[in-house]
Amino acid sequence: AYDYRIMLVLCILRILLRKKYADYESEMRYDKRLMDMLKLTKLPCKSTVHNYAHKFTLSLLSSFNTKLIGAWVKKPVDLLIDASGIRLVGRSIWFCIRTKQEILKKDCDKIHIAVSLCSLLITNFRITNSKKNDSPFLKKLLNSFKKLGLVIVDKGYSGKKNAKYVAQKGGAYFCPFKSNANPTGLNVWNYIYKLWQVFPSLCDGVYHQRSKVEAVFSALKRKYGDQLYSTKWYMRRREMAMRFIAYNVRIIVGIQIAREKQIP
């Protein structure tokens, strides 16, 4: 048996370098640089790496990600929140012969992420099926933060409860209102509505920073693919969580290089 921390590093490194398990066996397993870094005389085979990848829970991966980016995110944190779909591979489009069940044509998982505005690091994430609504996940993504700065979201997260939750944590909630919105009373939701009515250009300028979260989704899908290949739902979510961590590692390395060379 290997130390689970070493195996976690190997799993993330394999994704970071965009290697399949066969590529790991031929290109990474006998790399002396990896052996020296991990202080091992022999690296595990691809089957061992694959078996360990099954055992990393989402809570462990989320905790690892939080500690990884802790020193690289300014406090109080400014966040961009959004959701996107990612395709599933290996399932019949119309009908599954084995289980005799009809399959939706657009079969995908949905990824919900909170991204730091200053560094574009993924600070928190959730992975669900495609039928889940976006709005309830705002609280889940923000639950781990004690104090918030700007929180910029789209109309999918628009709502009185979400605005109140962000305000209770000292945050500034920026979200455009739906056409049928008609807030009333002495509450945060109504105050924000009046702010958008009086200063529309100012609020739009702040809100348009939300487009940066689309760049994060684009980077994730271009670098690590827009498909999930595992057949079991929990393995797909662990695979996606490791992609989030690999993305963060890449961003942190970029920040370190920029600081060393004193460039933007």
C-alpha cells in the first residue's frame, strides 16, 4: 500500500499533464524526477493509481483544494459564481440495452463553481446532475467563507434569500433583476433593486466582470476536455474535482512565475 497523499499527488499530476492511464505507465512511471520528488524508488503501476482514484471522496478533494489555495486568495474574497454543463461519454443516446431505460438526448452533469475575482482560482465547487437548479447552490458555495466581498452572479441566482445571505456575511450582492421582479419593503433585496434603478451604468460595469468566469470554464474544457468518461456517477464527480485542483495548480504556478519575473 502507498501513502494516500502520494497517490493523490500522482492522480492530480496525471490530469495536470493531460495523460491517460496508458500514458502514465509509459511516460511517468519510470521518470526519475518524479521518484526523487516523491522519495520513492519505484512508482505504482497504472492499475494502482486508478484504484486509489476510486477512493478519494469529494469531501477530501474539496478540503485539499481549500488548503491549496488558502494563501493565494485575498480576504475578504470577491467571488464570481456560475454553472455549466459537461458531457458524459459511454452511454447510449436513446436507449440503454443493459438496464432497458430511456436516456435523455442531452445527458450531462452540471458543475457549479465559485471563482476568485482577483486570481481566477476555483475556491469552491459542487457537481450535480443536469436537472438541478442553480439558485440553491449559492449558499452551498459560500458556506465556507466567514466574510465576503463582491459576489457577482447571473439571473439564475436572483432572489431575496440569496441577497440576504450574502449581506449577512458582509458581502455586496450584484445580480441583474428579472423582468417580473417587483421588490417591496425595507430589506436588502429592495435596496439593491433601487440601486440598479438609480445607477444602472455603474451596476452594469461591476456586473460585466462576471464574464471572467466564462474564461475559467473555457480553460477547464480546453485543457482537460469537455467530457467525463467514467460510467459511475460518483467517479465522474471525483474526476471533475481533480480537474478543478489541476486547474488551480496551473494558475498558482503561473502566479509564482509572474512574481519571480516581476511581470503581470
